Amino acid sequence: MITVAEAFKKFKSRLELNDKEQKNASKRQQEVRGHMDAAYRIDKSYLTGSYARWTKAKPLKDVDIFFVMGKDEEHYLDKHPDVILTAVHKTLANVYGDKAVRKQGRSVGVDFGVVVDSDDNTDYRVVSVDAVPAFVNGKNYLIPNRMTGEWMGTNPEIHANKAVQAHQAYSNEWKGLVRMIKYWNQNPRHGEKPIKPSFLVEVMAMGCLHGPWGGSHEREIQAFFATLRDRIHEDWPDPAGLGSNVSDRMDAAMVARAQGVLDQANRDIANALNLTRTGKNGEALKAWRAFFGPKFPLS
């Protein structure tokens, strides 16, 4: 039987992107890019978001594809942001079907019908992508935000650089820990994700996880979950300083629900740590697996 420390190392490895997943993600990007090219002038497109920052939890859902629109499409900037999202939705629904395509606050999601098995495996395939239309705005970009009715500034490069800095300051353990916490956040036993969007987990980690690495996944997770509970109600700005607060989706009711889930999480963590401390290794492994989900190993 493996130790809890060994299980966490294996867990971290299971959540890392592998070559097959990267190839499938690239294939899906090119596929969707082809459909977008047929309808719009696209200057460039690339995989971005948490996938590109290596902070994406598995199974791979809602992988962001950033579409930088050409000058011929700049007329959309004079319209309500919902107009371009409606147009992109129609373009992709014509290919994938209405049931597989959904219009979201800042993007259009495409579900590929990939089945996730009981161990959260997808045969190395991407479940869904989010197509994000964007326009160059100096050194930054503008993307639609139909929730506010405004065009919102963003810069994926700044987000990526911030993540690299946090990772290096945390002895190169930061991204692995963020993936673990995001995986917990999407555990079906919660129902809806308690923390929305998932990027908020990452932003809070940028503000709260400071080096050096303490050497124990158990203890670092315990400390971070305590901080999550205490600070989930705060405003968390866009790390690039361009867009609206990342925490804007968390209204009072959602914050209250998240606090309740995090209270239980902190009790679960204390119980798992106590099982390890009292030498009940097998029970501790089962407690952590119940906490995180099926990708946490028992052997």
C-alpha cells in the first residue's frame, strides 16, 4: 500500500496533461478554427486559459480557444457584445447542432459528446471547448461580456506570466496544487461547483499561496482551504488589471453556499490528517479519495 505522501505525488501526475490529450486539444482547435474561418476573417487562434497555463483540471472540459478577429469583423465592436456571441453560436450550431452548442457570458461552448467514465477518464479526449472571439486593443484584447453589455479588456499572456511567477515562487508546486483544488471544486458530490468560475480558484491561489513550498501536500491544502473559507467573500480583481473582478459571479447566495461547502471541506481535511497522524493509512487514502474524486489513488 502506498503512503499518503506517495498518493499525492501520483495524484499530481494523473492531473497533468499528457501528449495524447495535447494532440486531441490541438486537433479540436484546428477543427473549430476551420469552421470559424469559413464564416469570419480570423487573424489567429490559439489554445489559452487554464489549459495553456497548465492549471486545467481533468477531465478536460471548456478548453478555451482564443479567436483574434480580423479588421473586417471590427464592426461588431459597435454593437452589443451579445451580437457576436449569437453569430458565433449560429456558426457552430450549424456544424455541431443546437444541443451541442451553448452561448455563455463571454464565449460559445461546444460539447463533443465525449463520455466521461466513472474514473473521470475520457480516452484522452477533450470533452468541450469554449470559443472566445477577441479583438486587438493595443497590447491587450477586447472580448464580449454579455452579462454587463460591455466589451471587456483581457490579456491571456499576462495571466500566463502571473501563473509562471506564482509557480516558480512556490518551488514549482503551485500549478499542481491548483489543479488538485480545481478537481475538488468540480467533484459531483457538491452539485454545482461551489467556487465559480474555476479561474477564481487560480486567482485566489495567486494571492494566497506564497513560497516557499512547505513540503507536504496535506498541510498546504489544509492551509489553503482555510484561507478559501475566510476570503471567498472578498472581491478578487483580474490579475491583468483589465477586466471585471473575477469574483463577480459569486453573489451573496453563492458565497454563503461556498462557505458552507468549504466548512465541510475543512472538517474532511482535518479528519483525513488525523487518520494519517494515527497511522490509519488505508483509511486516510479512502478519505482523501472521497474528498477529491476517483483520480486520487488508493494504490
